[in-house]
Amino acid sequence: LEETLSADQEEDPDKIHVHHASIHNLKSVSVSIPKNSITVITGVSGSGKSSLAFDTLYTESQKQFMDLTFSNPLTENALLDISVDKISGLLPSIAIKQQSFHSNPRSTVGTLTKVADLLKLIFTVIGERKCPVCHQKIDASHVCSKCGEILFDSTPQIFNYNHPDYMCPVCKGLGVQRQVDQSKIVEYPEKSLLDGASSFYGNLRKHRKKPNANWIRGEILALAEDLKEDLSLPFHQLSSSFKQQFFHGSKGREVRLAYETAKGTSGIISRPVEGALSIIQRLSSDSRTSKGHNSLKKYMSSSLCCHCQGERLLEEARLINIHGYRYPQIVTLSITELQNWCHGIYGKLTKQQQQKTSTLFRKLNHRLNRMHSVGLGYLSLNRNLPSLSGGEAQRLKLAIQLGTGLSGILYILDEPSKGLHPKDYQFLLKGITALKETGNTVIVVEHKQCFLSIADMHLRMGPKAGRYGGELVLVQHRQEIKASLSEDHWHPQRNQLSLADRFPETCFFKDSTKKNPPFIHLKKVSTNNLKGIDVAFPIGMISAVIGVSGSGKSSLVTKTLYPYLLKTLGKSVDTTGTFEEITGLETIQKVFYVHQHPIGNHSRSNPGTYIGVFDLIRNYYAATDAAKKQGFTKDYFSFNSKKGQCPDCLGLGEIPIDNHYMEGVYIPCSLCQGKRYTTEVLEIKVKQLSIGDILDMEIHDLMDFFQDEQEIFHLISMLHKVGLGYLKLGQKASSLSGGESQRLKLAKELSKKHNYHSLYILDEPTTGLSNEDVNKVLLLLKELQAKGATIIIIEHHPHILSECDYIIELGPGGGHQGGRLLQCGFPEPPAD
Ligand code: ADP
Ligand code: ADP
Ligand code: ZN
Ligand code: ZN
């Protein structure tokens, strides 16, 4: 004990000391991290960066600082046993992760940052009021005038569209109304109703014989007979009187339908025609059929609320204005525009108004500046939080932290460069430096080298991923970092350069005469911020879409092209973006999209179940003679089924520590020794391995084992090809790092049956990969291309870009400042 105490005293109190961290793949890592400084942890995906920063430092900090109020010896011992010997000098910490907000769709950038609250106050204090009856300015004289006494609530709540008293009564504060849309009921007016012009009524030819089964369809046949209409004509050629009643009903006039069923019975029905619009309206407002409700959504479109014009509020609130600017208009401005508005308007206020609001304006200005400083100047206040990307969400969280003015905090940031164009890094560099300057300690987990220019200390984890990583392979201090930066190919000023500058060796041919593939053409795309651009993607080639964050890459690819393609392929989609025309899709027969969303934190899913190989392996075990003899069917080999799972850990192989603030900490199950199954199931072995052993093995070691099982081998080798060979087949999906989960998705999509005419959309497939793994992904893409696939990637990795056939650059900025096509073409080395 004495020894530990004296060792304690020698420890520098200006550092956080980690002794022998060994959670996950960490190999007894000990390190001292200086306080009030920036430490950047680099290393390839899966090397152990998050295990050190989040699972060791952050988790331990939560525990130590929570322990001031709760004390729980069980967790303390369990945690010490499994993760780290000791950490001293720790600070309270805040994690700023890349997770998008999964909040209420009604919360917005404005509400989260409290900027909306300040604006509401300002409008309440100095806003000019108008009478909603006569639209006259309200003052003492108006109150006694003919409009009567209108009592206004003088509270900022009047601008709160979530408040039942103040929301627009028609749309309930949503700003939009759903209405049945005629063009969605008759999707193919060039076809006849008999041949399925309307997906709502389906193919009426089939129905013609037995109208009694379904009067909804029968009434259309009855109406046609009544009006002597020829239903075999294309819908658009039918008489307007028929079309009118088709949609709006016969207004009480009864029509007769004589029918004969297949069985030979016959009869006559006589009733008024209700009409498609009324039927859909009626069914969708019937609360008993909420399931049917969803399927009716596809016949509706949402439009601006006709009462509030999408402004969500009561009219009295919407009319309040400051020099003609109304609150609902102000919240649609971007942060940058709002900053300008504030400066302009303050000068126009009277001395008295300025006095009342100077503090409010000052606070507002600070908040806006901070959002601007992290590069979010292009966002508008009324943007809803769930629609922000992970990176935008993270920068917003950073801006909020900058505003708290807290000091003495350990901030841990998770891959802040993800999804960012190198031009955007400068904002983050400033924000992170500002955190340090207010007296905080910052740890940045980042696989890219881009944050080293501001680092006081650099820790590199490695040398590789999983079992082959987990060591501290490099520790550098400021001086050494500087020295290595200057000789490194990386220069901060490179970030300022545009694509053409960063690739001086390539030039662009806008109309390449050499390469002339067929193209997919998108005309006048204006989804979100896109400025009516025309873009084309070559079929059978690899195209990259690049541009700063918010420039419109996803708006173009994943919010316009992708949903439109899905729709063309017969899938139902909510919206397809805004554009004039998309052509050239005739040859595409399948589309795959590998996105960045996490796989989910399901502890029962793992690489094996996710890609579907585990199902085949269960079949394989169930087909053995030993299993058949015992009567062990496929079910017995599922760790999710009561039949074969270990009764203690219920097939997880580990048991969670039951404690509310230690979420996610597990100890191995002592009954099955982590093997998940009952002893009987574990006795069924192939080449000495039980199914529990298989789950516990690394994927690359399974390739030999299954070399003769074609289907299993195909899937296993796909995991290996995307660089996940080092993972255990049964490692739970919730524990995979971001890059690992993305590659798992990639492997799944790539292993699906594709054909000559597939199109792949990939969102930053190289996030967190080592150069070696980037090459693996590239090879895979080339393999797909060789099979005839078209590939579109949103990507900034220079190596991938240099191997792409076609490049599309959007920009120049984010939001309003972006959305233009800067350049596109086939990059080619200049002829010498
Ligand atoms: P990085 O942050 O460098 O990408 P991580 O620290 O997330 O890497 O992961 C390091 C290794 O530990 C990876 O192989 C990962 O799959 C593994 N790992 C992470 N969490 C768990 C867990 N809960 N259980 C088992 N292995 C894990
Ligand atoms: P990138 O993919 O290049 O980062 P995005 O296409 O996501 O850019 O965004 C382009 C612009 O459109 C940004 O200003 C962004 O804030 C805005 N935007 C994106 N999604 C939505 C949405 N669901 N609603 C409103 N604006 C959006
Ligand atoms: Zn409304
Ligand atoms: Zn068990």
C-alpha cells in the first residue's frame, strides 16, 4: 500500500495517468495525457482508439464522478478487473460523438441552441402588433375601435408552435397538411383502368366479373356502365364527366351494377358512387385502421397549410413584426443571414428599444458567432434536428459546448473529420482550439492526420486492427509532431485548395471524345440547396461526388437519384427530391445503397448473422450425423432459441452488469465459459470445433474450415475482402466501430446477387480504413465494375479519387452558398 501511495505522490497532477488499460483489444496500455492541451489519437479503424478514449477514459470518468454520489462496490471491482488497473488525475468528461439527433422531429436548430428563445423574447419585447381582423397597427386607439377588445398574450410562448394554445389550429403546428392527390391515385393515365392505370383500384379487368366482392372497385365499373364509358381507353381519354365522378363521386345519384360471379350467382347493386378522394379520406381518418392508414399515405401528398402558409402559428403571432420582418420569416434565414439581419436591425431601433434588448441581442450574437465558427453558418434555425447529418450534429454540439464557458472538463471527440471536405477542417481546428483555450482538456479520436497541426500530443494506436492492434505504437509531443509534419506530405494550407489544385497532375476534359459511355442524366435538380443543376453519371463506371459539407452531395445522390431509381424499380418511396427529368435509367435493374447509419445496437446481431452466413452454418451443423442422431434441428444451433442456448446468459456468452450508469459493461458467462450454448449442443463438433467455437473464431481463420462449403465460403471471404477478417464471427454488432460497421454493410451489399445492370451508391466507404484496407475496397469496386456495375461514391479519399473514372464537384460552399456544379469530367493525366 505504501508503495502505491508514494507512487501516487510522484505522479504529475497536471496529467491524466492511465495504468494498464486492457479493455477489448488494448494490450495493457499505460500513458500520461497532459491536461489543458489537445491530444490526438490516430490509428486505423479497429486499432483501439475508441477503446482507449471512450471505453476507458470516458467510462472511468463517468464512474469516478458519479461515484461521488453513488457507491457500488460490485461495479467497481468488476470494472477494475476487466478494463484498467488505475486512472489518476481524471477530469469530469463530456463526449461529443458523431451521432445524429434522434429527437422529436419538432425540435430544431433554433430550439436546441436556444437562439429561438432569444428571438422570441426580442419579438415579444419590441415587436409591433397588428390586429388580425383589420390588420391595423395595435395601439391605445385601436383597442377601442370597431374590432373589439382583442386580448393578446404578452408572452414569448405565443411563438411556440408546439404549444396547444398557440399552434395553428388547422395544421396543429406542423405547417403542412396531407391531402389526397389525384395524380397519385391515377399514376399511369396513359394506361386504361382495366390495365391498372390506378394502383389504388388495381387491375379492374380481373375484378369485372365479381363486383360484389368489393364495392370500392365495383362502383367504378357501375359508373362506367351508367355513363356508357369505354374503360379500355387510356384514362386520360375518358370523358371529363366520368373523371369528375371517379374522383369526387356522383353526389347522391344512384348507379346500377348488374353482376355475375364466377360461381354463376347474379344480382344488381344500386347506390351512389362515393369517389376515390372521399374513400381515401374516409379510410385514412378511420382510427380503427391505422395499419391501412400507412398504405394510404402513398395516395397523399403534403402541401403547405392553407391557413398559416406553413408558418405554424396563430395569426396574431405571425403578424408581429420588427420593421416589417416577422418572426416566422426570420427563422427561415441561415445563421449567416441572421447575423447580418441583427446588425442591420439594431441600428434602426429607438434608443428605448435598444436599451430593452441590448443584452438579448448581445447573447444572440454570441450564439450565432459560435455556430458560424464551427462552419454551420449555412444552417437555418427552423431546420429540424433529425435531418442533420452526423457531422453537422457533432459540430452543433461543439458550438453549444463552446458557449457553456465551462473549464476543467475533458472533452472527447469522435472522428470529427468524418463526412467533411478538407476545406471544412479549419472550422473544427478553431473550435477545438477554443475549447482548450477556455481551460479544458481535449482528446480527439481521429484516423486522419489532419488534426495534428493543433495537437500538443499525438498517440498512435496500432499496428493493425483487432487482435493485431491495441498497442501504443507512437507517442509524440509538440516538437516531434511539428518536425514530422513539415516532412510529411500533409500541409494545412492544402485544405484551402480546390480539387484541381490538389491534383495538379490531372486535368479535366468536359467533353471527353475518348470516353463516351451512356450516361444517366439528371436535369434541373433543385432538391434542398441544389440550384437547378444538370448532372450526368456515366453507366458502367466509378464516379465520385465531392464537395464541402452541406454543398449538396447527399441531396443529389441519396435524396434524388436513389429514391427515384427505387421508384422506377417499383418500390414505394416517400419523396424523390425535386428535378425536371431523370433519363438513362432503362438499363439499371438493381440498386444498392451503403449508408453511414449505424447497424443498430442489438447485442444479438453479429457479423455472422448480419451477413447471413450464420444461418448457413446452423444448417451445416444441423446436417451432421451427430446432430441428426440427437434430433438437434437448426433451431438448436441458434443462440437466440431457448432450445440450445445457455440458460444463464441466454446465448449471449456474457452477462451485463446490472447498473444504470455502467450501461454496456459485461462479464463472461461462467456457466458456458462464453460459449453461449448448452453442453449438449457444444458436444456436436466438426473438425473438433463446436458452433460456439465458430462464433468465437476470427473470420480469416474460418476460411480454411469452410473451404469446401461454397455458399458459406463466399460470404466469409466477402467479409475478409472488405478487411474485416480479424473480427470474431460472433462479435456483437453494437461493439463494432463506425468504420467496421460500414464495411460490414458493404460486404452484405456486395455479397447479394447482383447482375450486369446493378448500380451501387456508397457513402464514404473508406472512413477509418488503413491504406491497405482502402486498397481492398478499391479492388472490390473495380471487381464490381468489371462485372458491369455502375458505382457512385461520395468520397474524399485522395487515393480513391485518383482511381475514379469520373468526378463531380459541388460547391463552392455549404447551404445557400453551395448547390452548384463546380466541375465534372474524366480526370486524365496531361499528355506529355
Ligand atoms: P477504433 O476506435 O480504433 O476504430 P475500437 O477501439 O472501437 O477501434 O475497437 C478496437 C477493437 O476492439 C476492434 O477490433 C473492435 O471490434 C473491438 N471491440 C470494440 N468493442 C468491443 C466489445 N464490446 N467487445 C469485443 N470487442 C470489441
Ligand atoms: P452534403 O451531402 O454535401 O454534406 P447535403 O446534401 O446533406 O450536403 O445538404 C445540402 C444542403 O441542404 C445543406 O444546406 C443542408 O443543410 C440542406 N439540407 C439537407 N437535408 C435537408 C432537409 N432534410 N431539409 C432541409 N434542408 C436540408
Ligand atoms: Zn397551419
Ligand atoms: Zn452462458
